[in-house]
Amino acid sequence: MVAGGMALGLLAGVEPRYALVVAFGVVFVLLLLQSLAAGLAAFAVVSFLDLLPIGGAAVTIPKAAGLLLVVAWLATLATRRETTRDFFGDHPYMTYVLLLFLAWAAASLLWAESVGAGAEAVYRYALNILLFLVVYTAVGNRREAILVVGAFLLGALISALWGIAFPVPPESPDDIARLSGAGVEANELAAVLVASMVLATAFAAWKGAPLVRIMALGMIGLCVFGVILSFSRGGLVALGVALIAAVVLGGRWRLAAATLLVAVTVGVAGYFALVATPQERERVTTVGGGTGRSDIWAVGWRMVESSPTNGIGVGNFPVTSVHFLLEPGALLRDEFIVDEPKVAHNIYLEVLAELGVVGLAIFVTILGFGVVSAVRAARAFGRCGDLRMELLARAVAVALLALLAADFFVSEQFSKQLWLLLALGPSLLRVARAQEALVAEEDEESARAPIGPPVPAYG
């Protein structure tokens, strides 16, 4: 132990970055040895910190942590006897859907222009599907679910604070400064901050936990402020969708959700009306320009029209887009197609262009499964009388809808945060069903118990 500490100290003196990596690796392995859920919580935090390379730009701390997490998951499956956390057994049809999506993406390599770009995309999809299964295995009770959601909030908090401490200067003097996160640009940060705001709201409504509520309220304020300072149109749209979805799915908290909707709307509108500069106001109110998103969408739709059923091949949107530049119709900014090929800036358009109608239908089925599972879990928790978990499940459903709304403006189909929340839906549903079964068993035992003192037997 002492020798290890001395070695780590020497490494920190030579190269602090590598010392940080080693220290994180030791802590992460210790957490994995304690429980898979603890390791997943640590991964949820570092998934927001996609900045520090280990062995080059292709290997980062989140990727290394993900690999260790998958190894621990495989070891857990190999050593445990009980199968109560087996996604394959609980959801066989969705297992086939996940495998079908991965198989369809791999098959698209047959007609893809760049097999290398496509193979990388298939690899990333495979990792996210594995993460989906890992979450289902790791989260088996309410404590573990709360732990993972809390870790998600901590990661978002660190990412936002990193962006505040180390601001990214604007690309040109005419641009405005926008809040970005740890290794993510402003639009991506805004999306996860909206989702985090929703999850924090669930903790803020907990009764009998004043410290948790105070911390959650602070997180809500930071998230709303961070979305504003990102000056992301997609983030503001996602914020609106989240507030409306919270009212629709709020259940017994619908009035509180409506109050939050009014308060946040007034606050955001007041900022842009009274505090924001004219350039900042123009940034969020002007449609078009900016990143050339409308031109990229026009090219993306041309791809869809050329191959509507099977698409152009997974991961090939930036590679193939240049071939559709000379189609009829003027483009204002072709540098994002020729000089710096971009992704579609729309998760649905990108999946549709790359994998066709077939791929998009399978992908949307996976998204819908996560949201619907969270809603069903909330109803089951409500029937059990577990209000805290009901509120948390409703928050997961709303957070997912917010992320999916933000993804209309960014291509985040590989987002670890998205897939983690998607997997939390069925995980919460399994926890709720187990709790329902326990309550039903206790009710049955109570019904069988004799009422009043025992009747003496007479011989």
C-alpha cells in the first residue's frame, strides 16, 4: 500500500495526467469489487468526463471504465446462480430487437462506402447495447437505482462546473461565448442538463430528506442557468418539452409540475428579455445559419430519398454527404459537407439516412421501450405506495423524452447518458414488479392470519 502510494506520488510529479488515470483506475476497480452497481455509478460519473486520453485520442477514461465494467458484468453472469436480473429471460422479444438492430447495422457494411467508418459505428452501437444489459443486471433494487441516478446528477454537475471554470472562447470575435462541458460542446451539455434538471426535481420533492432537497434545488437552478448560458436552441426546445411532459406524466404531482413550468418559463423569458445581449437574443431566436444545420438536413434528406429502405450504410453520413452536394437546390454553407464533413445534427435523420426505414423503425422501438418501461414502473410503484420511487420513475421517463427532443438537433445516438437512461426504464420496472409481488405476498399472509386471540381448545 505504502509502496503503491509512493509510486503514484512519483508519477504525479512526472506526469500528473497519468497519475490521475492510475488513481481513478484503482478506485474504480475497488468499487467494482464491492458491487457491480457501485462500479456502474462510478461509470455514470466519468461518462460525462470524455476529455483525458490514456493512450491517444481513441482511448479515454470513460472507454477504459466501460471496458472494465463489461468485464465485471461478464464475471457476475458467470459466477452467480440466481437469474432474477437476466434481461434475456425477462424481455426475450426486446432482446431480439436489440440483436436485430446490431445485425442490421453490421449488414449495412455490405453497401457502405467506407467500411472502416461503418465498423467503428457498429462497435459503438455494440458497446451501448452491452451498457444497456449491464445496467439491467446492476440495478436490482431501489437503493441501487437511486445510487445510479445520483451518480448521473454528479457527473452532470462536474461537467457543467468544468465548463464554467474552463470556458471555451468563441471561434470568432462575432460569436458569443457559450457554456460547454467537460469534453462536450454546448448543445450536448444543454441536453444532459435538461435531463439532469428533471431527475433532480424528483429528489427535490422527497419528503423527510431536507439535505437532499436543498442539494436538488441547487442542482435544478444550476441546470436551468446552464441551459440558458449554453444558448442552445435545441436545449431550450428540450427544456420546453420536459416541462410539458412533466405536466402530462406528473400524476399526483401534476400541479407542482405545472407550477414549475410557469416558473421556469417566466425565468427563461425574463433573462432573454431583460438580461441577454442583442447577440445572445439573436442566437436563440434566429432560425438558420449557425452550424449550417438546415443545409446538412437538406443533404441528409437527399440520402434518404436515394436509399429509403436500407440507407447508405452505418456511420457513413459524413463520408457520403459530399456525393449529394450537387443535387438540385442551393446550399448556403457547403463547407460542412466538403471541408469539414459533419454528422446530421439530428439523431433520427442520421439513423434514417444510414440505416433506412428498417433501421429507424428498430431504433425507435428501442427508444419507446425505455420510455414506456419507466412509465409502467411509475404506475407499479404507485400501486405499492412507494411515492419516492414512483416520482423517480416518472422523472426518468420525462428525462428521456427531453433527451430525445434535444436529439432532434444533435446526433447523439451513441450517447452513454442516453443509453444509461434507456436501460433504467426496464430496470426500474423489474424493481417495481418485485416490490408489487412482495406487497401482494404480505397482504396474503395478513389475510390468512387469525383475527383476535386464539380460541382455547376444550377436551
